[in-house]
Amino acid sequence: MKIDPRHLEILAAIVDNGGLTEGAEALGKSQPSISRTLSQLESRIGAPLFHPGRRPLKATELGLSLAAQGRSVLEATRVAGQIVDRYRTGHTGLVRVAGTPVFMDGVVAGIIARFQQHMPDVLVEQSYGYADALIDRLRNATLDLAIIPLQQGQVPDDLRFQPILPGLNVIACRNGHPLLRRKSITLSDISQYSWIAPPTNSPLYRDLQRALAKIGAKDFRINFSGGSLASVVSILAGSDSLTVLPYSVVFEMKNQNQISALTLEIGHPDRMLGVLSKETPDKNPAGERFKSFVISQFESLSRRINQHRQEQLWR
Amino acid sequence: MKIDPRHLEILAAIVDNGGLTEGAEALGKSQPSISRTLSQLESRIGAPLFHPGRRPLKATELGLSLAAQGRSVLEATRVAGQIVDRYRTGHTGLVRVAGTPVFMDGVVAGIIARFQQHMPDVLVEQSYGYADALIDRLRNATLDLAIIPLQQGQVPDDLRFQPILPGLNVIACRNGHPLLRRKSITLSDISQYSWIAPPTNSPLYRDLQRALAKIGAKDFRINFSGGSLASVVSILAGSDSLTVLPYSVVFEMKNQNQISALTLEIGHPDRMLGVLSKETPDKNPAGERFKSFVISQFESLSRRINQHRQEQLWR
DNA sequence: CATCTATATAACATCATGTTATGAAAATAG
DNA sequence: CTATTTTCATAACATGATGTTATATAGATG
């Protein structure tokens, strides 16, 4: 015999709360509703679930057995409700985030780590890519958030770009690099060192070219190209090579005492690092929560960077 | 958020059976019904439970979590249905049975033991009483079955009496009693032994009086009165006293080699031992099952008694 | 690309569930 | 024992969910 699980819930509520009135209260329903459901259930089963005429209500053996099952149903729905609530408040779910490799490794990875300390049940799925590909993925809903440098004019109408940091690049070198001891750096100082180049299709590579053009270096040696941030940093730290990195990345890595930035103006690209997402986001509470966390973390990073630069100026 | 347990059941069925169609089949409902319930649930939750557009259907993480709860609901309702089914088929429940003390102890207790070997989950609540009290209890539904000796004329209209055994009484004595060696027994043989009397308000006591009157004994000594069957038998076995017992009781006890019956005609009361119950029984499947078991056991007892008596005649 | 199969939608009937108002009965107090 | 209070049952009605069949649509498959 198939029994409606809601009837079992109601039975459990009556038994566990000691009466129709209390049971109805506990379920947030009216007492007559509960009363009728109970009679209905009893007549279907063909046996009393409570000893008739006795008050306070005392369940029969059968009533008690069924109430035990009702308790189990109640617990399952409670847990289910909790799962949904956690999902809707973004405490659970899946966030798919992507960005340019160097930013993801150098800055965003740390932000994700901090996010997961608060939201351990959110699964963050990270991947890499550049603007065009990520815009496609945002559009076909295989990505929730892109963290990329972008020019304001490049932002499509159906997407929303929230800029965070100016696209500030620096020349990076190992800690203790000879150039760091110079008060002022000339082109000839630089030209004796070779360069580590980012992947040629990356914005950073174009930045490198632009930076070198700006400071007048026509002829430069590249002794390493491609590779993720970790390899770049390793090579940088173990040699006197130079490279171009976003300042934020160098800033975040300064605790590790491996690399530093030359105080040489190389001109900023006309871009902002920012968060790109759908104008009308698909409902993904965890994604929304992650997005605002990322933005707040970037704001905090931005403040720390500005503060640091001011301190540098004071010297 | 409160979630309908039936929706969880449906979700679990879809996930576990690999599709809407199969899930609908498993639940015995139509596919469109399931389909709509699913969309409803998804729109209420505000998130897809299945990855859209992929066939075969693949549940999201959220969908899987909720389906797990649905499985638990499904299991609870399954168990509940089973509990009800067992109740309705009389495999579970409560049977309240009562009867005259000597019969209950001497015959019915054994029947109950055999019943419980087949139906271990039926709780049998046994009590003692005589006709009037038991009739009252049957009427106010505090008793399911009375097993008592009754005259046909005494049966109330609202009750049903199913006679089983004739009210045959015998004079009982210990095994090896001197009287058992006599070919024929006279009044003076008997009068030298004293009597064990049942409780004075019992039918058996009146039977004793009638029996003694029948055989002409006006003056008899009673050296024990009251007590349950167990004490009566103990005293009987340890002395040369006599008493009156239903033949069926003595018959059932003959394996124990403690007591025997004198082959002395003492006249039967105008009663039948039988099963008394409501004409229109309150729905108690276990009670019905027990009742028919009792009747069949009595019939078997009746056959064995008759067979035994025939064998005695042949000697 | 055509066909097949599975899912979604439409339209409709009905039953269960919810409500409030009120009656009946058991328990409790005086 | 009677009066009061509490608790459960019933009535009457509105509505929403669930079920049905028929049919359209969209992935999957050859």
C-alpha cells in the first residue's frame, strides 16, 4: 500500500508534539487540516492510529511505527530544505572562473584560497583563457566569471565589466638583481640582460613589446618564452633575466622575497583589469557570492598597492 | 525552504531510473505529470536539477543531493506501506483474548504458543474472566475474543458464538491414583477422598456440585479451593485428592504424566466451549487471523479427543 | 538528413489541501 | 456535580496541485 509521505510527516508531528493542535502549530498549518488528514489516513489504512476517545492523545502501536517513518521523512525534507537554502545563499554550488594565466596564478588563486576558507562547500572550477574565448564561454553559459584585462570600448553590450585595477605593468627581476641598486636606470643598463617572454598570443607579450619600444630598446634577447607564472618566477629568481609582469602580481609575490619590480616607468596599457560577467546573470548564487568576494578582495589589494606606492614616493 | 517530500520521491525516481519516462513508469504515473512536477520543482528552487539539453539526463550536483533525500523518503514510505500491509494481513497487531482461567491455562496457552511461532509480531494480550464480564468487554471493544463455555441460549444477539467442544467434564486424579486400578467405581470408593474445588464463582465449581449431586455424593470434603490450574495440578499430583476438570484440559496434559481422568460418567453440563466475538467485528486483521487459528486448533484437538475416546472404547 | 525516441507543452477534470466558523466531547476547576 | 476550558471533529467553500490524454519539439542515431 502506497502511503503519502506528507501524511507520515503529519502523523509524526502529531505524535511528537503531543496532539493535533500542537502538531498543526509545528507544521504551520491549521488544526482542522491536520485533523482531517489524520482521519483520512486512518480510514484508508482501516485502523485507528490513536486510541479513540482518550485525551491526551495516545498513539497505537501501528501509529507509532508509522510515525517513526514520518520522522524519517521529516528529516529528509528538512535536510533537503537546508541543501536548497545553502545553494540559494551561495554557500554551496559551482563557480566556473577563468582569466589570463598570469593573473589567475598570481592573484586570483590566492583570492580563491581565501574564499574557500569561508565557503568550503563551493566548488571552484578554474580555467585559463583570453578575452575572446572567455566572452564566448560567458555567452554560452559554460563560465560564470572572467577576470581579464580589457579596454572599456571592448566590452560587449550583453556583458558587464567591473574594472578593478589599472593595467599597470612593471619590469620584474630577481631580488638582489644588480639593477635594483642603481639610483637611475638607463637603456644601456637594461640592454645587457636578456628577457623572459610570455606566450606570444598573450596580452602581456604585447605589453612587453610596447614597454620595450617605449624605453627605446629595439634589440633585445629572449632566453625563455611560454611557461606559466611559476616557471617564469623560478627562472627569474635563478637568473638575472628580466620580464614584464602586472604590478599586482609582483606585489602579491613580494612576501616570498623572490622577485622585485624595477622603478622604471614603462607606460601602462590602456586597459583595466576587471571582472567580466553576464549583464543578466544566470541565477547562480554561489557565483554571485564569489564575484562580490573577488571584487572586494581586489579593492583591498588596490588599496594596499596604492598605500605601498605612496610610501615609496615618500622615500 | 520547505520542500514537498513527494517531489523528492519523484526526483529520486528520475535519477535512479535514468530518465523521466522510466521514472514515471517506476512510480506508476504518466510521463507528463513527472515532467511538470520536475519543472515546477526546478523553478521553485531556482536552479536546474538536471543539466539542460543533455540526453541522457544528467543530474546536477544539487539534483543529486536532493535525490539522495528523495531516496530516503522513498524508503520511509516503502517501509510504512509494508507496516500497513503486515497489519492488514494480520501479521502484525494486537489481539486481546480472554477466557475462563482453567481453559486459558490448560488449552489456550498452548494454542497461543503455536500461533506465535507463525506470527511472531502479533502481540497477544491474555486475561481471565467469566461470561458476563467478557461480554461487556467485547461490547466496549476492550477485548477481541473470548473463549468460554456457554449455553446456546445465552448468546446475545450482537455477539457471535462459534462452539467447538462439548462441555465435557471429568473427575481428575493423580497418575497412579488407587481409584484408577478399579474396574468399576462406587460412591463409597470416591467418598473417602477429599476434593479440590475451583473458585466458587466459576462455572467449574457449579459443575463440580452438579457432578457430585449426580453421583449421589451429598457430603464431601474440600481440602483446597481457589488457585490457578498450575496449583491445582500440583496439589492433585501430590495427593490423592480429586477434582473436576474439563476433559480437554486433562487430555492436553496427559503427556506430562501427572494427572488422569476417572472413567466415571458425571454428566455433561448443557454447554459448549466456544469462541465468542462481535457479530460485526471491529476491523482487526490480527484478531481475525488469531480467531481462525484458535478455531482450527480446537477442531484438531476435538478430532484427537474423539479418536482417543474411540480407542478407549475398543479396549 | 531522416527517423526515432524522449521530453515538453496544452487543455482539462478532479481531488486533496488549505482556510474560517462552529459544534461536540473530554479534561479540569470550583 | 456542574461550569469552564481545552482539544478535537465537522461543515462549507476556494484554490492549487496532480492526474489524465493528445500533441509538439528537440536530442540522438543511423
